[in-house]
Amino acid sequence: MSNMTENQRAQFERATYAGSGERIRRGSERGAGIYSVIAVVVAVLLSYVALSTIEGWWQWLVLAAIIFTVIGFMIAISPNRRGM
């Protein structure tokens, strides 16, 4: 290491701080699956309650506007979207 510049030494040491690829612990796929199931159940229940309390056409219109806005946002931030 004595023949390295300060920047080269910093880059070399930074790699050792991150740990090797073998020791890096990935997240629990089981935990992510449980979270997904719980999130879907909660979303279905909240959607049912929201749809059952809608009384007039104006509320349906507002719901449709919210849904179209969310879909537009999803399209706008999509990583697969072609560049302009």
C-alpha cells in the first residue's frame, strides 16, 4: 500500500468497509411476502368500504379522477418509459 496515492488507498479501503458479496444479508423474502398479503387484504377492505359509501355521481367522478391521476403518475415514473 505504500506505493498508492491517497485516493487509490481510499478507494481500496472503501471496498472492504462494504463487506464481501458473500456476507451481505439480503432481506427476508418471507417477510416481504407476508407484508404483500397484509397490504392487499387491507387495500381490498378499504376499497370495499369506500365503494359502499359512495352516494352520488359526483363522488364517482372524484374517485375516477383520483384513479386516473394515480395511473398517470405510475406511467410518469415508470422505469420502462421511453425517453422524450
